[in-house]
Amino acid sequence: MSTDPFAPFTQQKFPHFGTDAIHAGQEPDPSTGAVITPISLSSTFAQKSPGIKYSQYEYARTANPTRDAFENCLAKLENGKFGAAFSSGLGCTSTLLHLLKQGDHVVVVDDVYGGTGRYFRTIATEFGVSFTFVDFNEENELEGAFTEQTKMVWLETPSNPTLKISDIAKTAEITHRHGAILVVDNTFMSPYFQRPLDLGADVVMHSVTKYIGGHSDTVMGALCCNDETLFKRIKYLQNSIGMIPSPFDSFLALRSLKTLHVRMPRHAENAQKIAEFLETHPKIEKTVYPGLKSHPQYELARKQMTGPGGMITFWLKGDIVQARQFLENVKLFTLAESLGGVESLVNHPAIMTHASVPAEHRKKLGISDSLVRLSVGIEDVDDLLEDLKFALDQVQL
């Protein structure tokens, strides 16, 4: 592995990340002594007398012991005080938009996940909320997008799929100067490699489906924050709107948190080697990965992230013909949507995850027919390299 990227994964001192991942929010079950948090399936909880409960639980939509354990553990890993889990990442997004009212305005990073952009452009606008999509890295674009009605800023860094990195601390300063809330989607990095709350974000969001779940078997989302007043509003919305995960999904996500500190370094180590291979391949026009010094925001990545993550984006020479030749010949990299699982996935954003993004906007962002996104898994990296070499050999220029 090349020197630095990023000086193999510096984390905070005692208690270390891995210890918190295994223990935070989780005590042995008081009635049985079970070491692993049980799956609590009850939809309702007995009361001693009207309004007098045996515990803090009354109805499972409001709170559930298994979900609570996951929420508390993830909040600790994000260095936050509060956590709330949802039935999907987009469940988090739509719930957060209920913090706003008709006439409010949101500034959004231009290269945002396709599903987020689709919700903002085609659904939330129907309820009177307006959105401005700008490049946060262009001088004065973010500042110039604010209006008197701006109440929220939505940042995704690294972005999906071009892996553009934006300065969280700078964005937080501008956002707060205008009296707005900063939401940072931390899905691509996980709290192991990036902690937006430490950099000034008000809310950090995750599609738990990805790295936190880590095994491509759970659809779920989560929000973390430090402000108690804001958290009470989020919890009220979580209960009132009802986009909660099942106890079983909460159990799976909590189980997966226990190995996050083991999986994330392997994702990054594999991705670094693969990115270095791709960067010099004659059939590839351009490779973008935060661990490459050629990345436009490499120094910023080293400043606000503790590692470069497991996502790689590259542009093949050619067009959709060459892209199909490559995508139809990978064997270990599975052609599929999503990311962050232990298995390696390959995706064609223009046709798959970002097909809902308007064509002119895709063109502006560089999401062309030759763009390919890799989610590098934790398999043996030599096997992954051989798979990519074979598929690239089939590309005819």
C-alpha cells in the first residue's frame, strides 16, 4: 500500500472505536444475562396502571429495546449523543424534510445520491419546499445560494458517484452563519473514516443498508445528532410518521456494527491497491479515489477523513459499448445496485443508481455512459485484481 493513505486509519484514544462498536449501548440482558442484545418482537408493553409503565417502553413504534441498543451504539460511534433509526436511508431523508414547512428552501450539493435528488425534485417540491443544487467546491456558490427562506443545507461527502469531497467544517460555518441546519450524508465513509458531527454538522445521516449493515441483507437508515432540542423533534417525527425499522433489522445492524472496525480497513486497503492499478491502465481515461494523490481534494480528504474508504469511480475510454463489454465480463464483481457489503459490486450509475437524475444534470456532473462505480469488498485483493484485468482485456477500443 502507498505511503500515508491515510496513515493506517488513526482513531481516537481510549475507549477505542472497536471497543465502543462491541459494547456501547449494550449491556447483558437484565433478566437472563444474555450477552447479545435479544430481538424484542413485542409490539406493545404492559402497564401497571394507566400511565404507569414497567419500563420506558409502551408501544414498539415509539421505542423498542433492540432498536434502542442500535441507536445508542451508532450515536457513540459518531461521537454523538443521540441516534434514531429508520426503515431506510430515504426514510431518514423524508423525515428530516418534515422539519421544514411550506416556503422553506434547501441548498443541496449538486452531486447527490440519485434517490435523494429524485425525492427533492419530484416529491418534496410538491409540498412547497424549494431546492437549489450547487457545487460546494466552487468559490461563493454555496454562499450565493442562500435566501431568507434557507433553513437546511444538504451535503454528501464524498459524493455519489463522482467522489467529490467538500469541506464539512467550512460548510458548517457558512450554514450556521445563515441560521440553517447542516445535514451530512456519511454513508460512503461510515463513522470509522469520518465524523461529521466533530466538524460542525448538526445531523449526520446513514443509509445503514451500506457499510454499517455491511452484508447486503438489511435495508435501514439512521440519524445522529448532539442537540437535544433537535433530537426531540426528530424523535417526534420518527414516532409520528412511523418509518421505523423492524426489531430483526435492528438486530442485524447492531450485529454488523461489531465488525465495522475490522471491515473498513480491509475495504480501504483493497480499494487503494485497485485504484492504483486502474489509474495506470491504458483503457481507462480517469480514476477517482480519495486515496490517490491525483484526487482533486486529496489534501482535504487527509484533513477530515481518517481513511479513503472502499468506493472507486473511473471512466473507461469509449462509451456505452465499452462499458457493457467491461460490465458483462466481470465475475467476482457483481453487477448490482447498492454498495458497502463484504462482497465487491460494480455499478453503471447513468443507467442504474442515477437514471432518475435529469440527463442534462448528469452530463454537467460527468455521469456519462463510460463512468463505472466500484464498491470494493473484503475478498482477497489479488483475486479482485485478476477479475478486473480479465474484464478490461475484453474491452475493444
